[in-house]
Amino acid sequence: MRTHLEVVHALSDLLRRLRLRPPSQIRFRTIANTPTTVKFSRHELLNALYALEYEGVIALHNDHSFSVLKPSSAI
């Protein structure tokens, strides 16, 4: 069983590797289908996204996408 923190770290690592800069926008399905995140359930990934949104790293949108609010070096 994976912990919530493992999913958040995996997602943060993925965002760092993508080197996205604010205000880059990315679709949820794009990150859900990467080798890093495919092992996690949709529910686990959504919870990790909510945690990153709470920390001000991303902003979630209603169209199943999110924007990066901090440069990859700050994630």
C-alpha cells in the first residue's frame, strides 16, 4: 500500500522533470499516463493534486487540467 506522501512526491518529481514554467497548463490525462504515475489510481492522483494546490504549486481547473504556479526549480 502506498502512502499519500509517496504519490505527492512522485507527482512533484514528474512536474520537475517536465520543467514546466508558470503559467503552463497541463491536462490530467497527460500526467496520469506517464510511467511515473500509471501505478497510482485516479483517486490517489487527484488527492495528490489537491495537496499540491493547497501548497500553492498548482491551480486546478474545471476542465480536467491544472496550471503550474511555481517554476520547476521551486517545486
